[in-house]
Amino acid sequence: MKASVVICTYNRKEALRVTLQALKYLRYPEFEVVVVLGPCTDGSEEMLATYLPDIKLAHCDITNLSKARNIGIAQASGDIVAFLDDDGIPEPDWLDKLVRGYRRPDVGGVGGFIRNHTGLLFQAQVVVCDRYGDNQGFPSPETAQAIHRPGTRRYFSLTGCNSSFRRSVLEEIGGFDEEYAYFLDETDVCLRVVEAGYDLEMAGAAQVLHKYAASHLRNAERLPTSLYYPARSKAYFCMKFALPGDEAAARQRVASYQAETSGDMRTLHLAGKIDAATRDRLIQELEKGVVDGMEDAGQHPEGQHTLARYRPSTSLPFKPFPAILQPGERLRLALISREYLDGAVGGIAVWTRLVAEGLARRGHEVSVITRVAEGQDPTVDVVNNVWVHRISAPTFTTQANPPLPDLPDDIRAGCYAVYNEALRIAAHRGLDLISFPIWDLEGLACATSGQFKTVMSLHTTYGLALPHKPEWQRNATIRSTLVDKMIAAERLVLRSGVPLLANSHSVLADIRSCYGLATAGATVVPHGLGDAGPGSAPAIAPGQLNVLYVGRFEYRKGIDLLLEAIPGLAAARPELTFTLVGENRPVAGEKDYKGEFESRHADAPWLDRVRFTGPMSAEALQQAYQACDIFVAPSRYESFGLIFVEASVFAKTVIGPDVGGVKEIITDGQNGLLFTPGDAQALGAVLKRAIEDAPLRASLSRAARRRYETDYTADLMVERLEAYYRERMRAAT
């Protein structure tokens, strides 16, 4: 059966854009998209023009949802008409599961479950209504005990955000009753479908994430901004569907609704959520809506079913909505990263975001399992076409399956939390492959369970970091309870045969040396970055030269080496400015590098030219890169060194240590300068050379940009990873 997805929209341009993008990932083979545009003033029509001719676009001149739905039905050419709100995001299999409910010819409509803005909790599962529009929620159709026959007092009410009907049935009953501008419009249709002798079904697996965008009737906090239309609809519905002899009960129900809703508005006022003027206005609108609804029921006892007037003179051809990739060509992939978005600048977090969004742009179904921010609740959301699952970070668990090696309690609990979420994704959305980083082994339970095909990406490990972490070396408790356990577990998983994905040849060699292992069969795919714009911006001010450092203030990142080199350079070169970006939060055993430096050089005349900025937003960091002339990161170890690629994007002179993956990015004297790692004097000498030689800086900067364009773009990385993940799926199969 062919399906038509109808979306009615009014001034929700950005939410609508997200919804339309989500439709590109539906798996159902034959569907079209009909968008009915209300009297919008927010640029929605201009945005929708970018989707033409892939969608059918119609217009509704007033803010009447029933009229808009009727216009959409008239434009539809599918056998099934599925309604989706303009702030709803369907799961990829949503339409498949809805259409499957029409196996019997007597089924007139099928609805699905709706998750609220958290992506986890249900806004609605099975909703049963009576003839007054009052509803009850149930977890399953069996417990709801609906009775679908004429004269029923209990029937499924399919929520408009996730409902569907046979187009022939909608035409038979005359479509939506345009007395309902908003609220109970779909409930009215459901009852009339049942009265016409058809059955209604619920497909719990057909799920939609409802984002609750603000509208002309409610704000972003879901507080009402107007009660007129809901009150009018409620009164009208009660009187329209009262069975013979129930008219007095219907009027009493309307009076009770009015009293209850007035009380709710007073409660909102007492809670400080609305002011007195808003309270009084809403109660007045409520009263007028009830009066008008009662009158409408008397004047139009059969309703206003005007679907026929919107039918075109000739039938419209079905217009298939194009997918980016056909379902059989897609990867269903989960990436694991402790941090994701929200300003995360760590190498694994940046890499995960670029890979996830890059693969999603190519049409793959991508999920990310990450940690929720401290103090926040778990959520599931769609961000740039990626399903982002933010899970809580437990510190302990009694879970023991699948078995894991001896791990620190919090790491162990995190492994199981990731595994449990992966099971949920696999059961609901399907998973072909899980990719997880070696750091913290967050995907270890997924790998050892035997239930998933997995890939482990190689980055800096505990074993590689240990020589450069004096706070670990000096603390016997940290060594025994954390570091030694993690190194042993890393060795175990490296020997397990899990497929390995490396970011550099150097990290492979270093891991082989550190763990005494062969790494045959590992694949190297260098990291890449998106293009923030080529070319070098002017220095901070005419005649000045700016050196930029980006990284945590810790021994492994070599901040001590740079702070040792700065005084001599700054004293000798008055045009020199140093900008140091990163978190200065000393951990146990680490120095307060910023505090000690400022204390030691408090009287230095050049101190005001050394600026400690703290962490920066992504936008501010881009500006810092654009404003610098020289970028330096004197790390004692980097498995790859993504920050050097980041500086190369902006065509900067890059200086780094001759170690790890850095030496694969920088060819000394060609597209950057290398120095002996851990040597402050060598660092100072290389900085001095770059500072004093403007032609050299210009040459190195141009070459850095060229190297980025040829070897390290995000598109190239994603293309290589797409091929690699497909290969791993075939090999695992």
C-alpha cells in the first residue's frame, strides 16, 4: 500500500525542517509527503521551497487544523493517510509499523505510541475516549478494552501527532469536522470511523518523538496562551456525540470541564507560572469558548464536513519522497563517546560528532550513546539527523552479565549502562555495528556479549598515558584501583580479536610496544575535520604576533614546557602575545600551572601579553584560531593530534612534538615544525625560528592548508570509514 504523510504547519519553521529531514530516513518504500502551510510569517514557505519538487505543498488561509488536514487529505494520493505533527520525529520504521496494521480490510485507522520531549517517557500509548472526549491512558490495547461498534462509549483515540487512516474511509465520512479549529479533531474522526462500522488498531512499535514546540496556543513550557479553541471544541464534542437521553449528562460534563480548567488556571497563577491578568484572560476565553461550542453543536448537529470542496478536478499523481539511501544500503550504526556536543572539545568527542553527522548526511541510520550532563536527566534526541542517547553515569552496579574483567566500579557500571542502552536501540531500531573507543573501554560489555558486531577505535590508552601522568605514578591508590586495572583490561581486549580501527600508524606501533602485542589486521583511517574556512586572518593588532595554545593544563599536554619557554621569548619580542586556551583545574598530584606562572612572573613587564582564557565555546575557539599566527601544542604524547589538523584548517604555522601521530601530520620544515618531545629548550628554539622568519611562516601555513585539503578533510575521513564499516559488517557476517 502507498502512504501519504500529511504535515500541517503554522510558524514552526525550524521544527518542521527537523521533521522533514527525519522523513528521509524512513524505511517504508512507497510514501509521499504533503505539507499544508498555514498563514505563516516565519519564513516557512521559503524553507519549504528548498524541498520542492519532492513534496506536495498546499496552503490553508486560516489557523484551523481540521481545515488544514482536509486540504492535506485532498492532496494525498496514497492508500493510507498518516498524520504527523510539525514537531514530531518518527522512528525509521514508523511508517512500516503503521501500515502493517491494515492487514484486515475492516481496519479504518491505525495509531502509534508517542514519546515526549525526553525521548524516553511516553506522552501517549493507548488512549481510550468516551463520548464526551474524556480520555484514559493504557499501556497496551489489551488492557484498554475498547469496543469498536456503533454507539460505543469506549474507543481508541488516535493522537494526531501519530495517527493514520485509510484515505477511502476518510472520504467516506467526509474528512475532519471544521468546527474543530484545534483539539479533539482527531478524536471526532476516530469516533465517526467507528460509527461507520470500521475498526481501529494500535501499533505500539510505530513510535514518534514529540518535541513540544511552542505554538500560538501554548508556550515552550507547555503553558496555555489561549483557551478559546480547546474550550469550544470540548463543549461542541460533548453535545455532538451525546447519545439519546444523555444530553443532560453532556451539559454537566461541560460544566465540570469549565470548573476544572478554571481551577487549573488559578493553580498556575498561585504557582507563579502565569500572572493575574493572564489568568483572568484565560478564564474569560474558557467561558466564551464553552458558550460558542454549545451554540455550534445546536446549529451544526452533523458537523461541517467539507472535504469534498478541496478535491482537485483531476486526481493528483503519487509523488514518491526520495530517501538519501535505500534501506538495504544503510548502515545501522551506534557510536559510543563519553562526551558528545554541548561544547565538548576532546578528541574522541569531536571525532565521534564528525563521523556520526557525516555518516547521517550520507543516509545511514546513526545512533550515539553518550553521558548526560551532570545534574540532567537521561534523554533521547535527534541532533543533525543523529539519534543521541544520553544515559546516566552510574558509579556502581550489581549487574554481572555479560562477564567483564576486573574493572574500577564506575568504569564497570558505565560499560553495563552502555550495553543496556545498546540492547534497547537494537530491539527498537536495529543495529548492524557498534564502534567504541579504547579509552575507558565503554563498549566492552557490548564486545564481550557476543550479541553485537563491534569495532574498537584506538586512541591514547591508559598504558600509553601512564609515562606522562606523574599524578598516577606517585599515587599508589590510583595505580592499584584504576590505572593497573585498566591497563590489564586494555591488554585483554587487544588480545581478544576485536577489530581495531587506528587513527595513525604510530599509535599502532606504540600499542604494540607498550602491550607486547601484534596488531595485524588493524586498519588505519586518519581523523579529519570539517572546513571552517581557508585563509589566515590578520594578527591580533598590526605589528603584533600571536602564539596560540589549546589544551588542558596538564603535564601530558606539555603546558609546563611552553610556560618555561615563554619568558625568554616574551622579554625579547615586545610584539609577541601568547593566548593559552584550556582548563586550569589541577588534579591530585598536578601543579597549578597558571597560578605558579603568574606568581613567579608577577612583576614581569610582559605578563599582560600572556593571556589565560580558560575553556572556550566552539565559536570562540574558531575565532582564536583565526586570530593566531603560530599554533603550538607541546604534548608529550598524542596518538593522533587532531588539534594540529584544526590549526591547519585555518592555514596556521603549526608546531608540535616529534612523537606519536603528530609526526604523520607534520612533515618537519614542510607544513610545520617539530621539536624533541619533553625538551623546553628545543621548543623555545623552534618557536624562536618561526617567530623571526615571516617567509617561513607563510610557506608553512600554505602547506598546512594544502595538507589538510588533501589528507584530513571530514568528508574524506567519513568516506573511508563508511567503506571500513561496510567491510567489517561483511567480515562479521
